[in-house]
Amino acid sequence: MRTHFRPAALAVGAVPLAAALLVTGCDASSTATASVPGEAFSRAGFTLGPRGGIELSGASREAVTPAGSYPVTAGRAHGFARPDDKLLVVLRHWPQERAARGAAHRLPPLEEPAVETGFLVDTANWTLAELDGHPLQWLRRATIRVDTTNGTVGDLTRLTLSGPHGGRSGQPVEPPDDRACAGLDPLVNRRVTLPDIEPGTPVTDALTRLRGQCLNVQYASRPDSGRPGTVHSVVVPVAGQSAPAAVVPGLGAGDVVLAEPSRPATVVVAR
């Protein structure tokens, strides 16, 4: 069974699907409910269709709760909050009305902002995130963002969460240590050194280097002639510039730029 969400029925303003993650106390009905206590999380999939809808599937889809849809502008991320014992999935897409018109997605529309739709996943276990069938990272009590706004008409984007897998290869033992980033204000621009990330770099290596600069990261995917599942490109938004600075293929690596943390860096994965 699959569950369909139509998040872009919202227009302007923060119109929640269910409980807004940042603004607590807002309720709405949903076919997705909290998981039954004691049930192990197995698999949940999110598919973003060409007309802007989000389809939820998988044995653990009932562990997923819609958390609101909000318009976002200039690449800035909505400030979803995440409870300590849950995963947060944030999907960036165009409004359903625009997607249904079949307009090209390569350029941002002047009349409509993109939308971020959030979901809470009720599991505190390690979970493997895969984008279009390619592993991204292991998650635990964390946030993962996927941006589909640079896709082409008819594209399908699939994010899959699966786990737990015990001693499966690549599973970390302890949560990532982000203590060095804990005291930084996410709304204040700061200087960072652009890391050297070449096309074909493993996604986990790129993530480590970007997180080493305390940059928030989102993922995207696109067709590429290179090795599927590796880095196609990375972009880092620079304060005062509408176009982000390209890190891959190495242009600017080692340079110091004034980054804008409210706009996540994007790791584009080849598929």
C-alpha cells in the first residue's frame, strides 16, 4: 500500500500538512500515524512525482508523520525543529500547481517560491538513506534534506530509509561528533574554506569535508556519465551572491568565502 501526499496545495504562508515542526500545536488529519511501540523500523520510501505529489511507501510508512509544507525563497531552508528521538526528512520541490503545468525546472520561477515539506520518522535506530538507489549516509536522530527543484520535467526522485542492519558494513557505532558546530548561530554568515571535492568522490567523504566546515548539507541527483552513486558536483551558497560557488570540479577549493548557513550546501549525486 502507498500513501499519497499533496503538499503543494498550500499557497503562501506556512500552511501545515500536520503538526508543524517549528510551530508546535498545529494539528491536521493524516493517513500516516505514529508507529506501534516496540515495532522495529524496517523501510520507508518517499517518491516525488513530476506533478509535485509525494508518495509514501514501505513496511514502516506508518512510522512517518507529515510535518508541514512551507514556501522558501532564495535557496534558504525552513527552520524545522526535530524531536531528539526522531529523524527529520525535508523534501524541497516546486508547488504542485507549477509542476502540473509542465514548465521546465532548470530556472527558478519568478512568480512562485519553492516548497519544503517535512516528515518526522519515528525511529531512534541507525537508518541508511539512499537516493535513487544509491547510498548517501547513515542517520540517527538527524536531519536529511533532498532538493528536487533542478530536475527536469517527468523526473522521479526516490529517497529510501532502511534499517536497522546491526553490523552491516558502513554503519557507524557512535553518532557523528558535531560539538565543534554546536555554538554557531545558523543565521549568522561565517567564513569557511572550500574543501577539495572532485567528481567521483564518495558521498560520505564529501559529507565529512563539508560538515568539517560546519556546513548544512542537502542532496540532489542528476544523470551523469560518471560513476553512479558518487559526487557529480557540490555547490556552496555564498553570502551576497544569488549563484552559489562551485566546489566541484575543484574551482575555488582552498579559498575562503563568506558562507550563508541559512542556505544549505548541495551535494549532487550522479545517477
